[in-house]
Amino acid sequence: MTSNQKQHYHHGDLYKSLLDAATELLREGGVEALSMRKLADRVGVSRMAPYHHFKDKNDLLCAIAEQGFRLQEGCLSECEVLPTATALEAYVLTYIRFSQEHVETYDLMFGRDIWKTGAPTESLKQVSKVTFKRWVDWIERLQRERVLSTDDSALRVAQSSWAGLHGLCRLFNDGIYLNPEDLESIARTLVNSWLETTSIKR
């Protein structure tokens, strides 16, 4: 990229270009392959340009994860307007497909690189909390509609059901389960296990 081309970047445009390029680098080689220097080279800007938007690599990783949560939320929100009888299964299948189509971003959203060895930003923590709160609220609604059992609180049901869903995603993404043809069948079995204590079955 020439110096004249660089000057055509607006603040918001460069931020998006950096974030998109960082997501590409993450997809190509994982967290280890991503650096501020490589990012600058990929976009074609000065080595210091990314630091005007991200203070360090951790900040960049948090921004990628935050974008992932927003993208995931957009996909999942379409399921909630479906008829109750099909919404839950659609949600689970959509969630799993997202994790497979965005493996590296999904790993970052829920992995140790940020939450254990890194330092999640306040905006990332807020987005992740809002996402889970939405799941809890939906579980509560399904309990009111007698789709899910009311034996436990909405929070406990949300925590346990999400743990099963996330675990299934990890098993496929980590290569423990290799046959993609099994995925939807296992997902439906998972949903049925949530419904088995209620009187409403699909």
C-alpha cells in the first residue's frame, strides 16, 4: 500500500480493516501467528498504526472476541422468533454451526488466552455478560411456557445447558468427534435431554 493510499483511511475505516485483518491472521495461524507487527504489514500501514486503536495484543484479541460475540448474537437472535416447538433446536444447531464456521474466534471468545492468561477488557466482559443474560432470559421464558422444567432456577438451567452445548462444540472443534454427520443427531439428543422432564415434546 502506498503512502497516498494510507492517507485515504478514516479512523473508523482503519479500525475495521485492522480488526478484519487480525481475524484473518487468527484464522490462518491461531493466536501465536497474530502480532501487532504482522497486522500492520497485512493491512499495509505503519508499524505504529495499530497502536492507535489497540494498546497491545491483548486489547486486540479482546476486540476480536467482542466482535465474535456480536456476530454470534446476530445469528442466534433469528432463532428466538421461531415457533417454540422448533426454536430451541434451531438455536442449538445455529450455535454449533457458528462455532464450526468461526473456530479460532470461538476459541478466543471462551478460551484461556483472554479469560485466564490474558485480561478481558471491560467492554468484552459487558458483551459476554449481556449474551449470557439473554440466554438466561430465554430459558426463563421457556420455563414459563412449560417447554423446560421449572425444577431448577432459570440461571441453573442456563448454566448447565450451556455447559453441555459448549462441551459439544469443543469436542468437535478439538477433533474428539470427527464425523460431521453425527453432529445434528447428537445436538437433537442434547435438546431432548433438556426436554425429557417436561410434558411438552416436539
